[in-house]
Amino acid sequence: MSNLPAAFRAYVVDRPEGGAFSRGVRDMTPADLPVGEVTVRVEWSGVNFKDGLAAREDGKVARSYPLIPGIDLAGTVVASEDDAFPVGSRVLANGFDIGTGRHGGFGELARIPSGYVVPQPDGLTARDAMAIGTAGFTAAMSVQALEERGLRPGDGPVLVTGASGGVGSTAIAILATRGHEVWAATGKADEADRLRDLGAAGVLTREEVTAPGRPLEGARWAGAVDTVGAATLPYVLRTLKLGAAVASSGNASGAELVTTVFPFILRGCALLGMDSANMAIEPRRALWNRLGSDLLPRGIDDGITEVDLATIETALDGIHAGQARGRWVVRVTG
């Protein structure tokens, strides 16, 4: 570990026992990092909804303090106890307990178990990988799950809710690239042109996908990616075609689901839960490789806003307030 710096900068949230909650950039030392076989000089990270929660006193995702948030990271190995990841290796990591239960990507150094490490895929730079990030990874996971269940181009339109956010916009880009007719649902009317540029064939308003309806309505969607939760998922379920599925990954509008059994017992529909944090490492590595090849989203730089550790709070507060337009990426070092 002698090649590590004596100190490094990190964005830290803290709540000492009996003390007040605080957040901001501070100096840390390698000794502050958790155990793990691989130490990474973090070059890029990304801002996700969970990061916005970690940066709030009432966010309820931080498992211990002090904590360096950042559930995504990409950079270069600077110290390693695993021959599979020698010093100089280009790597990334996301999911597991990174940025919630152990220090994450909003610091210039991160130490993680080798079982969390993903070799940087061919065709992706570190910045590209973080432009995709957990949001894009979840989108790819959703598309993969729908296609594994049988969704094919030509089966009919596929709906994406929360389309202007990171998961939604990337899902649109991937689905369109793979030849699906994809429709976007968003509450942000000024995002319609960008969503069409990403490949959306049409755009629905928030009101169209949140209004009350009958237990079953006209079968419209061959599949769906729902990133919103309580407000939109009931509509999606009651409008799916026979045998169709929805990949569900979000609860931005709430966690309670009010629906009926009819989509499941009368149309054979399926609700597929997307738990990207706990995907095992081998399928995780395989999916990241696909993100560098056949699942590479079109317009990877579209809607990207770049921040650094000094300006990251704008993004952390913005994503929690529902102001996401695509992705925020964080230049950590370099």
C-alpha cells in the first residue's frame, strides 16, 4: 500500500452519535477505507436516486456514518491483493453495498472486494461507463429480462415510464437500437424532443398513465419498463397484452401498489422485479460486456451533465427533487 497517497478528497455524509447531520468535501486517508482486495483510483462516478437519498438526513439508505456515497465508480487499480486485477487494470463497480454500507465512488480512492470488480468492457471509457452507470445498467437488465421472457421486435409497442430519467431514457435508447417500437411516458413536456431523438416513436403525458381506470383496459403494450412505481404501474399492468411483462425498478412515486389479479390470471402477464444491487458478479460482468456491445445505448452523451466533488450537491439535491434530465456524471479525479 506504499504507493497510496497519505490523504485523498471525498464527499462525505456524517451523523456522529449525538451530533448533527453534515455533508461536504473533506480529507480522508487510506486507513479510513473498508477492507477489500482491490483499491481503485476513482476517475468517474455517477449520481443516482439512491445517492440523493444518502445525502439527506432522512434518506434512510446510509447504513453507517461517516459514509462516502456513490453507488457507481470507474477508474484504475492502484493496489491489489488479487492477481486477477493487477495494478493498472481498468475497472468499474456498482451495486452490492457500495455507497450505502461501505465507502463508494464519491472519493478519489475506493477499496472494494475483488468479487465486486468488473473489468472495464471493450468499447467503453470510464466516463462512458459512468454515463451508463447503475441507471443504465438497470435499464439493460430490464431489456434483457423482457427479451429473455420472449419479447421480440415486431411484437408491438413497448412502454417506458419515467422516461426522462436515467433508467427510462437509457431503456428507450437500448430498446430502439434493438428494433423495438418504444413509447415514452413522462411528466416533463419539454423532454419530448430529446426522447424522440433517443428513439421514442411516441410520447404519453403523465396524466395518460396515472388516471384511474378499469381493472383491465384495451391490451396495448407488448412489454414495459416501469421506473416510477405506485402512480404508473397499475396503468401498465391493466394495459399489457396477453402474456406480456413489465420490468419494474422504481418507486419514485411511492411503494404501494394498488391493482387487481386480473392482468395475471386473465392475460397471463408478469411483473418482473429488477434488483440490480444484488445481481451476482458473473452475470453482472456479462451484462456490462453487453453494454459495451449489443446493448450499448444510442446517444450515450445525450442529456449528460458533468459535475465534480465541489459541485455535486446540485445533482444530489436535483435528483431527489425530480429534476433529472438524463444523467449526471461526476469527475472525481483526472
